[in-house]
Amino acid sequence: MAQLADLLVPEGATLRTALEAMTRSGRQVALVVDRDRRLLGLMTDGDVRKALLRGVALDAKVEEVMNRTPVVAPAGGSRGEALTLMRSRSIRHVPVVDERRTVVDLLRLEDLLAPVPPLRSRAVIMAGGEGMRLRPLTESTPKPMLRVGGKPILELLIERLRQSGIVDVMVALRHKSELIREHLGDGERLGVRIEYVEEPEPLGTMGALTLVRDGLDVPFFVVNGDILTKCDFRAMWEFHRARVGAAMTVGVSLYQIEIPYGEFALRGERIERVDEKPRKEFPINAGIYVLEPSVVDMLPRGQYFDAPELIRLLLARGEHVAAYAIREYWLDVGRHPDLEKANRDVAEGLLD
């Protein structure tokens, strides 16, 4: 595997030096950087061939050939975001840079398209809700089985988990559970292994975990069964593992509200500033969590216990609760307008 240093060539280097770097790394690309490793340009072996055909000598400087405005990705972005960027721009290489434009990585399309190895984790999907706000549709169909783009929401969610390497799935059921069992089966059709647990009564987002404690021995996901998302679950899991001492990581999405009026900033009776039709962003709970197994031991058995209650409990005990920013597509399908939007979004390819 090529080291990042093998891909870098200094400004002022020759095409010959760049070709040698490409040969050494086997990546067919070289990144031109300054002395502080800040990105100045990108050059592929195709760029070099075209330059030679134009009569450019091998002793010419890389600045004569390199792309000075390459597409880049920010450090900390997800695999899914990078893949979407490459596909939308029809490119195969994307340098990853920090806020100072220092090169920290190079992403390749073929690497992102390669199957990801299984992740040693499990996802518990909460699919027992009655979906009161989506009646009358949910009178005959459990909410997670409502179809979006021809597939049940729950099936789309499991496919996204599998794409992140999560193949062990537990589904917590209650309302019309037999319909979910019949459709998903043991999960083989979807490339995963599915087990089920029945809630004897509504136990909330977290309460059902007390029924499956014995099968949870590594950090695991809890996911609401009524969301559509392109969240990179593997990146979120790795984010959690990197937060030493974190008992829980909460997926956070940004909810935007456009205020159709001028907003005043007031100090007493004085107006200090006016913002015309501002757009506000609020971090909201996305219904995706990573928990340490020990957290389950804090939950009361046989009682309704929701995610906000668990977060408050952990904070009151001084535990570390981390926030993971979900920048990819996310939608909570809780109301009829949400279901209509979900079908429009799928038709427009926003979940591809």
C-alpha cells in the first residue's frame, strides 16, 4: 500500500520526478505541494502523456502541467460524501486537505467502491412503533414497512447498514410484528443476519435494549426504524471508538428553518441589528446512536425509557456523550408530508 509521502512532489519538481513518484506509489497520480505540504496542484499520468504529446519535455516543471484547481475533500468527511463527490464530478482521485489546505490523504474511486469488510458491531433497529401520525396507512402496515421508491423504509435502512459493513442486525418489534418478520425473514436475501425481539409492551427507544443485553459485547448501534439516511455508519462507529471514555455517541443532523420576516437583535428597547429573512440551523437528534454495552446496565428493566432520558441520565452521571455530525442525506419519516418528500427524494436519486 502506497504511503502518502510517495504521492507528494515538491513545487518546482520536473515531470520526470512526478513520473517517478507515480511509478513508486502505483497510484497514477502525484500531488504537488509546497514546503509545508499545502496542496498546490494535482497531476495524473494522463496529464503527463498529453503534455509529452504536445512536445513538453520531461525536464519541464510540474507547474506547466498540473491542475491548479483540483477538487478536494475536507478532512473528517465520510466515505459516502467522497463517493458522491467523485461521481458528480466524474473524477477518480480526490485529495483530502485540512483547513490550512495541508494534504492529509488521497481518496481513490476504486478504493471507495471496493466492498467494505464486515464491522464487528451490531445494529439494533427500533421498529415497534405504531406510527399514529401516519394513519390510516399504519392501520394495516407497520410504519417501518411503508414503501419509499418501491421498498420498505426498514429494508432501505438495512441496506445502508450492510453497505457500511454491519451484517448483524437485531430488530425490536411490537406493532404488527408478523408482517415485518415475514418480509425480512432471516436477512439472507439482504446480505445480513437478522434476529428479532418482541416488546411485551412499549419500552421506548432504549428500553428494549434490556431484552437483548447478553448479545451486546462491543459498541453497537441503536437506530430508529423510520428514518432514511445515507449516514456512513462505519465512520460514525470509528468516530465513537476514537472518543476515549465516551459512553454514547449521538448522530446529529442540522435542521434548517427559514424565517420569512426581518429578525431584530434587541438590547432593551434599542434595535442593534436587523437580519432580513434569516436562515437558522439547529442541531437535532437524528435517531442514530452508538452505545457502549455497559450503558445497557443503567437502563431500568421493564420500563419505558427513551433516548432523551438516557442522554440526561448519562450527563447527570458525568459521562461523556459525544455528538457525531451527519452531513449526508437524512429524513425522519414521521408524518404524511415526510413520506411524500421521501418518495420525491428517492425519485430524484438523493439516496443513490
